[in-house]
Amino acid sequence: MMNKTITFLILVGILILAGCTQISFDDQDIVNCDEDYECLYQQTSNGNSAKVVITEEIESLSLIEKSEVKVEPVNNQYQVSMKIIDLKEMKKDKPMTRSIVGSISKTCPQIINNLNKIESKSAICTVNSAEEAKQLAIDGLTEDSIKQYNCAGNLIDAITEICVTPDFPNFPPGVRKPAVYLYPEEKSEIEVSIKVNGFITKAEPDYLLGWKVTAEPNGLIDSKFDY
């Protein structure tokens, strides 16, 4: 009995040193890789089901998201399940590097007022390789990934309900990058304002109530911008 106990402890120690631990989940073994995406990739490449559990600060929403991404090999493909476990207010700002909802928030800022509708919700996406599963786990839900991997589930339904409005009739919400060109007859001080059907997430130069710039006949703006 003592030898069996020692052998078990040694095996557990080896798994921990490898950066991931083995747990039982609904009678199916799931490798818990914690925050180690390389462990996720290696395990799923070897045909094992694995997951990462991430706690991430989302700067754009001032939130802390705890989420789980689980990858399971299914019929020569991989099923990627994403679940938001918890959302809490962030007390200090730090850059966002990965989260499920962080990417969507950039094009759907109204999601901040509907957090109760997405918490504990999940989505399932289907990818063709362990490498794609790893990258999806890192990137979270984006416009491209939702389309490319046919992501579905009550999380997608909730985001659709929140983000699709008369002003935003399409989902996933898209990002557009319009440009304004100025060609005055002579070097001039010009004030420009635009009517935006949506939200400006980034502008160069910064757009507050409008732009006040110096434009030249060759199209150069403020001696450095082409548009």
C-alpha cells in the first residue's frame, strides 16, 4: 500500500512539473494546463482533451475576467469550448493581452452595460488543428474567429442580442477604417467634423469634437499625415 501511494505521488509530481495537472471531469480525463498554452497545444496534439483557465484584466472595460477554454479532439477535428466564469470590476489599469470578451468589447462598447447577460455563458467553436485551437484560446472571440470556426452557443446569442441594434445591424460587429483626404488650393487651416454611424475607437490625429489641421495642396496634413 505504501509503495502504491509513493508511486501515485511521484506521478502527480511529474505532471505538475510538466506544467499541467490531470483531473477527472464528467468521467472524461481533462488535462488542466492552467495558463500554459504550450501545454494545451502539446496535450491536444497528442489526442488528449485539455483546458486553460485564465484570469485576465480587460483595460477597455475596467474588468477582470476569469474564463475557461477547453479543447477536445472530435473526429479528426477539435471542439473548442469557451466559458466566462466570472467578471469583476478592475481596480487598476493594466494592458489586456487575452480574454474571451475583450476583443468583442472593442467594437461593441455597449457590452459594458450588459455584463449580467454574458457572465457564465459559453460558446463552442470547431477548428481543424491543435495549432488553430491554441491560437483561438489565446485570441478569444473575435469577428474573424466567430465566422471562421462557426462559433455558437448562448454566449454568442447574448452578444448578438447586446451588439446588434438598428445602428449596428450586422454581427459579429465589424471595424471599418475610413480615411479623409484634403487637397486645398493653397496651404490652409481647415476644420473637419464627421457624422459617425457608430463609435470611433481610434483616430489619428485624435478626434474629439472634430479635427483642426493644416492642409497643403499636395494632400499633406500637419506636415506628416497623407490622410
